Amino acid sequence: MKRTLLALNTDLSATITDGQAPEWVELIPSGPNVTGRDGRQWVFDELAASQVQSSFIGRSIELPIDWEHATQHRAPKGEDAPAAAWIKQLETRDGALWGRVDWTPKGSAQVVSREYRFLSPVFDYDPQTMRIALLVSAGLTNKPNFLLTALNNENPEITPVKLSPAFLALLGLPDAATEEQAMSAVTQLKATAQATNTERLDLARFVPRADFDAMEGRAANAEQQLAAHKKAEHDKAVDALLISATQAGKIVPATVDYYRASCHDEAGLERFKAFVAAAPTVGTPSGLDSRKPESASTALNAEEKQVASLLGMSDAEFLQGKA
């Protein structure tokens, strides 16, 4: 749900009767489509009118009419946002939304004296359908965007908007065309463009959501497998280089884990390769792994020597016989 300010405005100066501010004011004009002077459009049909009135009754609170939408601009910053009036009741008349207003003395005086001439509602709407769903507040303003129907037979003097002849020519309209005619032409052009885009939709460029999700899942799985394969190959290369460097005496076994950590990525592996190529030998290979134990002779103890002597045998002969 989105909120809009200064969307639609009614000229209050045309509604003053006997020096009194109006009791009933028009808040939203008759739909089903309502358009602001800035070109924004919303939907206010029977469903929207019903939703707005239901929400107003359900909240059981009166809605404020403030100055220049202070409720939205000043109140959130902790600044004063007094009410000029309170909307006490809503009513739908010929498709338009009206409100019964209880003015404060100051608000009434400023409307009567024409210090403030326009009333602008604040409402929430559905961004998908653009249907108005909730009336939030209204504000006294002198910056009209859209003029609502006058509340009595008096007609305020409104200076018509002078549109550029070149702009009107682009729309295919005569120089004397009104703003409403121009807005209607723009709306028609937008509708035609949307219809054209829909007709020319290339189905080959789109896939169903389920197929897209499946392809996305397969792509993610492939990326994970590729990453795992690359890591395994990287670890294999690191192990081979560490073994080669250790056997060459370029590093000692105690520092293997240190160098392994420094090779966690390709850049680290390349730096270690360069280091091994330039590093001097810090540990000469002992060759113990390839050496076999030398033959060792076993000496006779005192008792064995005495026996060998009695038998007339040498130590070697005795050992041989013993074996």
C-alpha cells in the first residue's frame, strides 16, 4: 500500500455561505478514474468508495484536516501539527466522496478570509491496481493539483492553463484544446502503447517461472561442483609442491602447515612457487630414508666364552653354531 499527498484539491472559497466555512466538503471526485493536474491517475470506483468508508468506520476516529499536510511532514519530526478541522463523517454522493467537517475557530477563519483556498486529501492506494483504499487525512493548501467540483453554484475564477501549441500538435489536437482534452489524449496514447507492447511480446524471450527456478537451481549446483573440483585440484597442486620443496630442502617439515595456509588461493600458490624457485637449501637431505642398517656382530658373554674355550671353538664358530 502506498500513500500520496496533494493529489486532489477542492476550492473552498467557492463554498463559503453566510460567512461560514462549509460543513460538507468534497474529498475525492467521482470516478471510476480520477486524474491530478500532474498526470497521476487513481481508481475510485464503487469498490474503492466502499473500502474507504468501511476503514473509516472501523477505525472509529475522526480524521484531521491540517495545514500543508503537517501531519505527514512535521509530526514525524516531533514538530507541531495542529488540526484546522476534523472529518467526522464520510458519504458517497454520485460516486464522489464527501466529508462532514467540524472546523476549529482558526481553521474556519482562514478559510472564510481566503488565506487558504484549497483542500487536499491524503490517501493510501494499491500500487498494483491504483485503487484508493484508505483516507488518511486532508490539508489546507494553496498549491492546487486537481480542482474538484464546487460545493455550491458559485464558480471560482480559475486561470486556464495555457498549453504549448507544439505539444498539442504532437497530440493531434487543435491550439484551442483544453487541458482535459490533452490529458485524455495522453491517456489514450499510453493505453495504445501498452496494447502494442503486449501484442508484440516475444515469447521466446520468456520462460515459465517453474522452468526458470529449475534452471537457476541447476546452474547453482553446477557452480558448486565446479568450485569443489577447482579446490580439489588446487589442494593437490599445493601438496605436490610442499612435498617437492621439503625433499629439496627448501623448507623444513615444521613449516609445512604455515606454507600450506599461505597457498589458500591461486595467487598464494604462485607466490610460493616463486619463493621455492629462489630460496636456498635450508636443510640438506640426510639420506636416512634410503640407508639400510649395517650388519652388526654380537659379542659373547663371559659364560659363552668359557663354553667356547672348553669346546675348542672360536667366538665366531660358537656364534655360528648357536645360530
